[in-house]
Amino acid sequence: MSEIIRTVVIRSIPLPRRTLRIFAGLEDMYRDMVEQLVSYAIENKVKSYIRLRALRYEKLRIQYPQLPSHYIYTSCRDASTRVRSFLKLKRKHRTEKERPEVRKISIWLDDHLWKFEGTTSVKIATHEGWIMVELLPHKQYWRYINNGWKVASEAMIRLDKRKRRIVVYLALKKEVEEYQPRDYLPIDVNENLVSALIDNNILFFETRFRDITLGYCYRRKRLQERYDKIYGPKSRRKRRIMKKIREKKKKNDLRWKLGNIIARTAKEKRLAIVMENLGKVPAESMTSRIKDRQLRHRIFQASFKGVQNAIEEKSRENGVPVLYVNPRNTSKICPLHSSKIVYHNGRVGICPIGGEKWNRDAVSVINLYLRARLGDVGNALSPVLPKVDGSPVPLGSTAAHDPTLISYDVWARWKTLDGKKSQTDFPVTIQVLSVTSQSLSKPPPPPRPPA
């Protein structure tokens, strides 16, 4: 049994002027406390929340007697989090500043500072007493509530003075129990493809990360050249235009849709997801010997770890076990003969012993599957692989590596691999891939008829 936490952002209705002034005053006092605490923690090398609270509580209580005392607790926790994050960046030489700057403020609330009234309103403690705020819940919030998610005791609020409202960040919790898997579903993440081995079938999900990255790179470059020439390099108009670029939103949308499809498919088939253990920042090791600036930019923006994190989060939400294996040589070793595949300037290589032609992305998921099985994880047995006579052409139909490419335009409309949505079906023809000893001896079945 594991606990899953999700954050839901809900906006309030427009606030009356008096209420807005009260929250503005609360924000100013909270900001001042955080700035004082951050400066004190950096000067005295205090990183612990408990120690910081013990050292500064009395002074802040005298300075702000009108505030509820738990705002001092939450501001100490906020400041200690900022200091630890800054010192971590300082150790990695990723910042040149002497101390962190407090720019944006979100007010942290514990269980003594706010109450959830029903499902559409909250009460918040301020220096002027308790204030009721009506919320505007959205569809995603009701989906969580109706599926058994509980509201946690902590929350955050941020004041939106322009639209005269507050933004509430709610933490929702749910207990999920992982099931015992019957088999494994290996996933290999690449720049433009995500490979999956499902029911002895290899699927290539086209993600278009490369096209999105290069397209927005060229667009930003054109905008910078144009606005720098007219308004200068630090113009406000250019910054306003650059903020409208939606590259991050598009990539996040792709990650979560793909993670949802894979997690739901694994849950339906009672499979455990297997992925490569890439480390915390895999792009740094990948680009250590690359000098081409555009290729380095593409690798950093491909978000290999981001796709894996989305798949893992959706898997935890559905109770799907997730395993990580060693990624070393997964795309270089022939799974049939354990020999090194020879590649000639492409993604298709030849096994020097059996002569099979392997696609790099296809062989990687097969090797991930074998490593999970041979690692004695779960109840699955270790496979025995006989020799196979594959066709001499690349990705031949009688070899053990026929992938099916699924374009982005198709899978982005799905909810599971059945291709079913509310009103539209997308049939997919899949060829069987031989992975186990039983499936290697069977001929491929005929394609499924259209739905």
C-alpha cells in the first residue's frame, strides 16, 4: 500500500475590495518574514526547519503579534526549503549569487490556518479573522473527488491582484495498492519514439519531440532577431511575446497522454512496467562528448527522464509496479545469440552470428524484457530462446523484431491501446513478434479486421 499525492489548482471567484486588501496585507507580512528568515539562514548556515523556527520564533512573534502564530511556522518551513534548494545549486556551481532572492510568494497553510468547507469553499485565517472564499472547481477536481481522493491538511494560496482573486493549491491523497504482475511491459524512451513490447508485439509511439524542439527553436530565434532589432535586447514586448510560446505545454501534454495509455494498458493486462535506469540528469552524460550546439539542445529538450516520470506517476496512480534495470548495451546485444550487433550509419544493425537484422529501438525493449525476466522479478519464469530463421531484409516479417509505428495523430486520441474513445474507434493492425519459446514456434496470426 502506497500513498499518492496530487496537486490541484483551483481559482476563486472575484473577491470584494476589502477582502482583497486583507489578503494583500497578509501577503506583504508573509513576504517580509520569509525574506528575514532566508537572510538569517544563509548568514548563520541554518538549513533545518526546526532549528530555524526555534531561533527566530520569538522575534517574529513580537514583530507580528496580529498574525496567527502558525504563519511563522509555515514561513520557517518555506524559508528552509528555499535555502536548501539554493545551497544545492551552489554546490553544483549553477548559481553565482550569494543568497537566494524572494521573488514570487505563495502563502503556505497548515491545518490550523485553513478549513475546507464542503467541496466548493475554504476558510482562511488572517490577521483580520477567518475569511470565507468561494472556489470555482473544474472538471479535473471533481474527477479526483469522485474517485476517492481525500484533501490533505496542507495547502498553498497565491494572490492574483490583476484578476482580484486567490489561487488555491490543494494537495489530494489516495491509498493505492500495487498488484502482483503476471508479466512485464518494457518501455524504451528515445528522442522521437517511445518503444513498447506488449503481448509479443513491438509498438513505436511517435512523439515528434524532435520536430517540436527544432520548430520552436527556429521560431524563438526569428522572434529574437526581429524584436532585438526594433526594440532592443531587453524589451518588455519581446518578453511578452516569448511567454506565449507553448512548447512546454505541448510536450507535457504528450508525456501525460502517453503515460496514461501505457499505465492503463499495463493495469488491464496485469503487467509490470520495465524502464531503463537513466539517472537523475541523463542528458549530461549523453552530451559529454557532443560539440554540436543544435544536437545538444535537442538531447536536453527531448526530456527522456520527463517521459519516464510521467509513465511512473500514472503507473503509481493505477497501482502498476514499475521496475528499473541497467540500460547498458540494451540496443547493442542480439537477444538471440548474445553477440554485439553491427550498425552501419543507421538504426538497423546485423547480428554477426545469425545474420538477423535488428532495429535499434526494437532490440532495446526485447533486451529490457529479458533482463527483467532473468532478474527473477515477480512470478515470471526465465525464457529459453531457440534460434530463429529471420528474413534477410530489414525488419523482415519472419524475424523476431517487426515493429508497428503508430503516428502521433492516432494515439493522441486514445485512452488505451484498444484505440477506443467516447465516439471514435481507431483500429490498428499489429504483427506478432517472437520473444518467448512458445511464441517463436507459432506463425503470426492474421491481422484484426477493422472495428
